[in-house]
Amino acid sequence: MSVLVIGADEINPIRAVLSDLGADEVLHWDARKKSSVNRKIIPQNTECVVMLTSFLNHNTMKLFKSQAKKRNIPVVCAKRSVSCVYSEYCKVFGLNKEYDCDECQKSF
């Protein structure tokens, strides 16, 4: 599965969790510059969009959510914490996995 993560500067712990959940490819856009975001289109091979809401303005979220909806791509909205991304991803995809914070701290 190819996942696009939008927001934040550094996503290595989130990338690891998404890989554990089955993502083969994780593309990251930091969305720091407003002008660069407005020209971007979700890549064709994207199967899921993860928006890190703590780092995005409303217009940016609305733009990419609209693009994803037109193409029936699931959207996961979460804060930047690993546990929040994991939890929201599991909700969107109907996974019943338990998240063990102690294990998370050991591996990251």
C-alpha cells in the first residue's frame, strides 16, 4: 500500500508504524510553504492519505481531503503522535490491533 503523509517535518516514527501496518511506500510532504502545497496533486498510486492536523491549516486539509474524496482514497486525520496515527489508521481500516505504548517506546 502506498501512503501519503501530509504535515510535520520529521515522520520517521510514524513511517515505521505505517510500515508495520502494511504500507510498502510512504511519501511525505511537509506542507510548510503554502505556495508549494496549492500546486500539488495526490499521486496516482496513493492508496491512503494521512494528514497530521497539528501542522496543517484548514485550507490545505480541505484541498487534499477533497482530492482524496473524488478518488475514493481513505483519509486518516491525526495529531503528530505515533499512538494517535496508529489509532486513527486502525479505525479507518477497521483493524482490531492493540497498541502497546511500552513496546512503542522500546522500538522508537
